[in-house]
Amino acid sequence: MLNLMKLLPLFLFVWACAAQTSIPDPMSLQHEYDKPPRSAVNHLASRTVLELVINNDALRPSQPVVVATPVMAGNMRDINALGQQLQQSMMAELHNNHFNVVDVNVAEAMRITDIGNLLLTRDWQQLPGEMLVEYGLVSTMSLDVHGLQLNARLIDLANNRVVAAASAYASYQELGAYLSASQKVVSDNGLLYRYEEPGYGQVQMLGDKR
């Protein structure tokens, strides 16, 4: 009995430590109960596609849909490594939700090369001449001081009608492999801006030369 009394404080300490274990923030990109950990990009794509599926009012699982590469909202043209990875992740998430996803990067024939046997391509001359798709998933990205805003839409390609829309936000800390806080001195459109401290300006894409 005396030995048990001596061990009681140890049991209470272990119980207190377990009770103080933090519960993941349900809004964090790192949060997903009862599933193996995935990258923040995959969580961002999953959250966006789930909202599209919930809001969808026309697209049926049997209808072909193509996923475009997300572009920067400022000019609807600039792409980057984050957008390219989001495209791949959103294709996977749409397929996981039982939609008929078409991969437009599949070439007409496999190329046997010294570095491997390649079937995917970004060369339009190696792609099929025609591809029957009825819907497209388009996305835009915009940056602010704290992170990235992603807006996505499912479009009926016959009339450009939006059949579903979704938006999601991620901080630059969550997307640390792609985003970083601004420097103290930044260049934008040929002009230099000096802030009191780093992180006061718009976050930057890693690899962006501005």
C-alpha cells in the first residue's frame, strides 16, 4: 500500500501531461483527424475541392472535367511552382470524390528516352488533336501581408457559367516551402519599397526575383 502511495504522484503527473496535449486547430491546413499527415498544399487542395463539391449545382460525376493551372489574379497569366502543385493535388482530390477527371498532359504516344519512358508532356504538338471535356476547374491566387488567397470555380465550358465556387486561405508559415515573409526592402514594378521591419510587405513566392 505504501509503494502505491509513492507511485501516485507519478501517475498524476503523467495524466496531467496527457490532458494538456493540444488539440489540432480545425482551421489549420495541418489538421485532419484519423488520417496520415499530408503536406499543406494537399490540405489546401482538399479543402477547396470539398467546398466545390458541396456547392456544385450542375456537374455530374460522369461528365469530363479538366483542371487548369492556378494563375496569379493580378494578370491571369503568371504561374509558379505552388500553382503547378495545386493543380496536381486538385486533380487527385476531384478523382477521390469520384469525378471524371481528364488529364490533358497525356501525350498521344509514349516516348522512350535515355532518362525514362515518358507519357506526360507540356508540348502541345504531342497532345491529341481533340479532347472532349464539358467542365473546367479554374483558380486564381493572390498574396497579402500574411499569406495566400485561393479562389476556385467550376465552369461549364459550353456557356462559361459558374456551377460551383470556393475560396481558401493559407498563411505563409503553412506554405513555407513556397512562400516567405517580405524582406525589409522589396522591388515592385521597378520601384523600391523600404519597410521598418521584414514582413510588413506582401509575402513573396520563393524563387520570385522581385
